[in-house]
Amino acid sequence: MARKDKTAKQGRLSQIAASYKMTKQSDPKIGLVLLGTFLLTAGVIFGVLLLVPGVWVFDLIGAVLLGVLALLIVFGRRAQRAGYAQIEGQPGAAAAALGMLRKGWKLDPAVGFNRNQDVVHRVVGPPGIVLVGEGNPNRLKTLLATERRKHERVASEVTIHEVIVGNGPGEVPLTKLVRHVTKLGRSLKPAQMTDVLARLRALDANRSNIPLPKGPMPTSMKGARQNMRGR
């Protein structure tokens, strides 16, 4: 048991080191930022605790613990930002970001695409069916409309949302995609998802056996997703 715990601890430390290394590539000042965060937080907390009667050693311990907590929060946010920077612009970046959705969501990457490499991913969750397009916005409108019609034929009673990933008007930036999707509301109950997913599997089974778009689809970038979560 001790060896297993030691191995798990080493794995976590290796993961943190890898996250830090990846973050430092796009955020060279991360070390100074984290050090400053720790010292500032710990110093302020220690000064405040000294005003409260008690043993100064406990004040110091409390200040150090809260300083570490602040450091971890800042590191998590910076690592998440670096994770997005690492995958942004790559084919399937939206699917990789959507992979951060937790339990209660079902992601199906590249359910629709065209010869121009525009892609539509599908997420099923509390808001209903969310069709997420990445590629050329003008071409995606047609592709999304086609996918909407297909989905309406098998799940007409389910709310269908359309989202285009990008930085233009009416588009959702990659960094805000997950938050945007989770705030689309709640119209599909967990008990209904099994039936909806079964119908969608039947829809997918009837699709033409067309090869996926060329290029890597970073939908299984476990390390990137963990970094984006701040782990």
C-alpha cells in the first residue's frame, strides 16, 4: 500500500512538473508570478493574524497554507490559459476543449464535416443537443443547418443549439466555449438522455462512410485537458 501511495504521489508530482513546463513555454514569467503570489498572500495573512491574540507559530503556518492555496489557484488559471493556447488553431481544438465537460455530458467529435475541413461536433447534455462548428463561419452556417435538420428528424422534441467557435461577431472564443455551453440552460433531463443518445447512435450509423478530415484531431489530448483544468 505504501509503495502504491508513493507511486501515485510521484505521478502527481510529474504531472505538476509537466504542467509547469508547458505553462512556462507560453508564460515565461509564471515562476515570478507564483512566487510573488505566495509571498504577497502569505505576508498579508500573517500580518492580519498577528493582530489576533495567539501563538505566532500558528499564525505563520496558517499564512503559509493560505499562500500555497493562492499559488495553486493562480497556477491553475495560468495553466488553463496555456492549455488553450497550446491547442488553439489546431483541427479539433473545439472538441479537445469540450472534452473538459464533466459527467452528464456526451461528446461526439466530427459528426459532420465537408471537403473544406469545416467540422461540426456534437454535445448532448442538460441544454439538449449542442452543435459546435469550427472552420469558416460562412460555410459552417450551411453545414450546421444541414446537421440541425438531420437531428430534428430523430429528436424533434429536443432543444438544439448551434455554436460557432471563433473570435468574430456572434462567435464564441475557444477559451469561453465550455462556459458558454454549460450556460445554455436546462431542457433535457438525465432520464431522457439514454433515449436521445440511442436515437443519435442510429442517426450516426446511417451516415455515409466518408473519411474524417485530414490532420490531427486533439480530442484525446489528456495532458492538455488536464492542464486546461489546472491540474
